[in-house]
Amino acid sequence: MTDLSKSHHDVLNKILESLGMRTHDIEQCAETDGYRIDFEQNFTVELQQIPESGCRVSARIFSLGKSLQVQDDQLRKAMSIFSEVSSDLPEGVSLAVSDHDNCLRICIEITTNNANLIVSQFNTFVQIAFAYKQTYFKHKNDRS
């Protein structure tokens, strides 16, 4: 393993270390080479090592509906909320539709080698992802 790829593999390990975990302590994702951490019921964060880059961190916001109309409504609502809060989000936070589990995810890539910054970015992301998910469902339920 080169020094560069080893240092980026350390991003994943530093995140897990900050949580008092190692890769063998957490569940591996079925469809990817990532790991999943359940923070509480219905809130899971996935960590995926990105070769030569760092670590992608994502959290599932919701599963997409079966009909295109439902998906369109869900994504419009999610994008509307995201645009309202985007100025308050750290740089690099994005929304993505995941094809491996058909859901909307909020994501960030952590590429620094600074241990304190890695942990800070991860903790901030977890707080933001959880708040975004709660906000989405609050708005969804308010208009039902």
C-alpha cells in the first residue's frame, strides 16, 4: 500500500477510532465495500473508503417511492429543503440518489489527513444529516 493510499485508508480508521470502533466491530454494507453504523433507529451512516482519495460518508434520508410521480414529489421536496439550508452546510455536502438501495442520501467526502479535522467533519456531518432527515419528515408530515 502506498503512503498516499495508506493515509487515506486512515481516514476511515480515524473515524471509527473516534467512535471507539474498528472495522470488525461494525456491519459491512452488502452491496459496497463500505461499513454501516447505526446511530439510532432509522438513522444509519455508511462509510466507504475511496481509493487514493479518502472516505465517503453518507446517510440515508428516505427510500424512493415506486411510482415516478411519488419519486418526483419526494425529490422536489428534498431539493427545496436542501436549497433553503445549503448556505449553512459545510462545503462538499451533497444529495445523491443511490442506485444500490434506491434511496436519497446526503453525502460528504472527507479527504484530509488531519485527525482532528477528520473527526470534526464526521461529527458535523452526522449532526447535519440527522437534522436534515428530521426536517424532511417534519415538512412531509405537515403537508399530508
